[in-house]
Amino acid sequence: MPFYQRLGQIPRKRHTQFRQPDGSLYHEQLVGTLGFHGVSSLLYHRHAPTEIRKVGTPRPFAPKLLKDRPLEPAHLRTLAQTSTGGDYLQARQTLLGNADVTMSICNPTEPRMDYYYKNALADEVIFVHEGRGELWSQLGKLAFEPGDYVVIPRTIIHQLHFEEGPVRLLIIESFSPVETCRRYRNHFGQLLEHAPYCERDFRGPSELVEGDVRESGEYEVRVKKDGLLHTLVYGHSPFDVVGWDGYFYPYATSIHDFEPITGRIHQPPPVHQQFEGNNFVICSFVPRLFDYHPLAIPAPYNHSNVDSDEVLYYVAGNFMSRKGVDLASFTWHPSGIPHGPHPGTVEASIGKKETHELAVMLDTFRPLYLTEAALPYVDPRYPMSWQPGFVPDPPRAADMMD
């Protein structure tokens, strides 16, 4: 994150004595990335965060990537899948991935987790398509609602608590730190005037988690690392933090607060960029005015993905360059072959003044692969859908966004 935050009680100077009411020391913990060169925060616990009581048997927790499929565009239709399992962790289905990033759907039916979760190697970006609730972590409570991106840095122990109603999430897992766009930040990290978002658009934890944090017992933490899910049982709640400060914490920002960049002629995809990681970017397509040159063509031009794969996840509205695409669908156009608007959509776009579409895009600079879990969602007709006269299956739902 580009700015400093603090919450709760902390000592005047770091790495100095900070005592509890009974005279014992609070337990200081540094949490951060990239050794001692990345962003970090200092947490102050009532109990030692190292008190392991039991170690469970790890179990496989990695998608199977399919690397021998034909080179072709793909359309994954996930709208009909209203439930993918139990709680937030159990309900994940990874559909696309490579060594840098994965994309998963997650439609849980359980409102909360009765254990704690930590991704030891990856940041997680949750896009909330449907549902409301709170992220609880060592650093406090963070409310979320439809349209929010919730960014959870690696190593942060957390739970998700959902309000009653359907939940539909897109989860992007990054094996490098997720950041705001470098070209929108000055050398101090402040977001610049031409950025499509500013610090006011980001929300950090609002209050620390309270409850049974003073009680001893057994607290299960499930840790994802190297394709395995590990189980560690601690003697005290990981939420026993009385205060913290730093630059390393979960945060949320809404796709509705992204300010579109427009021009006289069609703007290239980088103007939609919201986040970046190593070898990929995340973009937000939001309602905006179309190009205003008198001869402008609002639909995107055909282009070859020479160096990148492009995945669009459709959130709301009618995406003008695609036919037959549902909400909660993914379209994947791999590197090596050109892609562009469906037949008829270019002419149909001329003269249009604005769009009300919402979509999340992932562009990767190494090839993506479908997973076994993705196969039930594949639309077998999509690769041939650019043929003249092709009639796609109609979309299956109206706008779901609040």
C-alpha cells in the first residue's frame, strides 16, 4: 500500500519495552515481504505468536494444470454454478493458472470459517461479485460489498465472514506482491494526479478483532504453501493483537471508484490497469464515455497477443465486443493467435456514446493453462464464434450487480 496506517496500542519507539497491565511484555512481530526490503508492519501480541501445540498432516491443495490442450480461445460459463462447496477455502475452484498467478471462482454456502487461514507464498485479490461481509485478520476488521477488490498480503492470518445471501467471488492469487501501478506513483509512493484512483479510494482495517483472544486453548490455522494445505494448532488466538503500524495490511477498494481514462480514439488496455504483479496486470473495465473523434470506432481493434494471455471476467452490463457471453463468464485469449470483436460488433459500436459494462481483466506475460476443474465450464463452440453467420448461445442472466 502507498501509505502508512496504525491501529490500536503501540509503543512510542519500535523494538522497545511495551508492557501489558500485569507487567509482562507484549510480543512484537514483524510481518512483511521481500526480506527486509519490502513493505512491513509491526504487530504487538498478548501471547507469543510462535506457540505451536500440534502439527497436522498436510494434504494436496493445488490445481492440475492442463498443458497439452489445443491452442484456442476459450469461454468458461460459470454463472449456473451458484455453489462450489462449503466455506471460503473449501469452495475454491481454480480455473486458470501458471507459475505467477491463478484465477479461481468461489461461491461458498457457509457464512464463516471455524478455523484460520494463511497463504504463506501468495497475495490474494478477492473481487466481490456478489455478497457482503467482513474480513477478520490479525490487523482488524475490514468490511466488503459487491464491486470491492479485497487485497490480502501473504502471511496474514484471516477469516471471512459473510452476511446472509448468495456469495460469488473471483480470487486472483499472486506469487509476487500485488501493487498499485508504478507509473501512477511518485518516488515517495504517493499516487499522482493522473492516476485513475487515489488514497481516498482505499480502506484499511477499521477496528481490531475482540472476543476470546485472552483465552488459551487450541486455535487451528490452515497454511497454504507449495501446493499443500498444512495444519498448525496454536495455544492462543492469532487475533490477540493489541496494536500495529506499518504499510503491510489487508485493504479494499471498489471497482466503482476507478475513474476511466478516455480519449478521442480507442484507448489501449493499459489505461484500465488497477494492480500489477510480477508478469501480470489486473485491469478494471467500468462505465465510461466512448471515444469522441467524429470517425471513432468504439469497439476494440483486432490484436495479436504476442507476449501475453488475456482473460476477461464479466461482472455486469452488456460487453459490446462479445456475443453470447454470460455474466460470471471468463473469456481467455491465449498468446500466439489474434483476437478481436465478434462479427457485426464493430459496425454496431459506431455512434455509441457510452458503455455501462463492468469487467475484471487479467493479462499475463507467461502462458496460462486451464485446469481440470475448468473443463465442465468450457463452451465448445466459442473458438469458432468469429465465423460469419455464427449464432452463439444467448446469455443466460440479467445484470446481477447492486
